[in-house]
Amino acid sequence: MPTPPTILQLGLVGAAGLAAGMVNAIAGGGTLISFPAMTAIGMPAIAANVTNTVALWPGMVGGIAAQRRDFTGQRRRLWLTVPIGAVGGVAGGILLLRTGEHAFRVLVPYLILVAAVLLASQDRLKAWLVGHAGQHERPESVARLAVPVAGAAVYGGYFGAGLGVILLAVLGLVLDDTLTRLNALKQAIALAANLAAAIFFVSSGEVAWLIAIVMGVGAIVGGSIGGKLAGRIQPATLRALVVTLAVIVAVVYFIKG
């Protein structure tokens, strides 16, 4: 931002971070709240996206810790997919910074709509995966797993919203395992992609550090609150609200041109 953020603007991004953390803990899709909040206070789109990545990745650590038992027996997969996720995240970050502000702003509403569609299809995807899990044995191919994971990770470093849904779909198509174990692997890959992209962005000069800190703290607090409320709020209901908000935001971006 050309000028330091005001107290009101910091309050807005802090609240957005809190909401994003809660949404991520319960249903996913928090980026669809936090990213528009930053552009709403006047941040350029690329700077907002970069700052969003740096601010929100710590909130993903809790998901990894909560599912650590589901990594049992997946060491080989982790050794393959986590480094690929990290490299893909950096590649996506490089692609983002080379896109240019105008081109990225043109792409933003389309990216938001894609993320909204992915989020809306999450329940159907999980139902499909549950129905097909373990129905037939397939040898695990390194290439068959590595290529789609790399593509998803590049998307994660570039924009990120909906990455979890993409990864879950990819893993479900190429691996025969339970949804719980696939979800744990998904969490690890997504964290690797986002953390690697965040580290890369640190030297980009695009990170608004004060906003990142305020939003990051809000996201951590929100994630803690969301974890406690997870059993009381229907994820599908919250997801529908986030999808509706995302569509409205995308329409606003289209109108603003």
C-alpha cells in the first residue's frame, strides 16, 4: 500500500483474518474472505494475494497436528509429494509475480469463481471418494501421482483458494485409501505449497507486513474458535454462505473491470 493502513483498515483485515481462520477450520474457503478484504482497503491485487499467503499459512499447522495419526504408513507418499508441493508452490509464486498487476486483476474474478465452484462441489467430491475408496487395487505410480500434485501445487502458489479440494480430487483419483488418510496427505501437501510460496514471497517486496501480522493473528484466533465450533455449525451451511459471498465478490470485480 502506498500509505500506512489506518486503524480502521487494520481492524477490517483483522476481522477478515478471524473469519477466514474460522471458515478454514470448519468448512474451508477462508481465502475467499481474506483476499477481497485486502483489495477492499486499496491493496493492489498481487500484493494482497502475496500478503494473504504469508498471513494464513500458520493456521494450516493445526490441521496437520490434528491428523498426525493418519500419516502412519504414508511415509513414502510424504517423501514424494511434500517436496513436489513445495517446488510447485514456489513455481506458482514466480508465475504470479511475472503475471503483472493488470493481468492478474483481470484474472481475479475468474479465479474466485473457480474457487467457489470447487468449494461448492466439496461434499459431492467427498461422497464420490467414499463410494469409490478401496474398490479396486492399483499400483501407485510415481509419475501418476507427481504430475497432478505438481500442477495443483502451482495453482496453490499462484492463488490458493480451493487448493485443498483440487488436491483431494487428485489424490482420490490416483490412490486407493480412506478419505481420512487422503485428507491428511492433502493437508501436508497444501501446507508445503503455501509455506514454500510464503518464504519465496518474503523477498518479493510485495508483502504488507503489518497487515500480514494482524491478519495472521486473527486467523490463528479464528482457527481456534472454529475448531471449538466445528461440531455446532453445519459445514455445508457455512460453505454455502462463503460460496454466495465469493460469487458476489466476483461480480463486483467484473463490474469494476
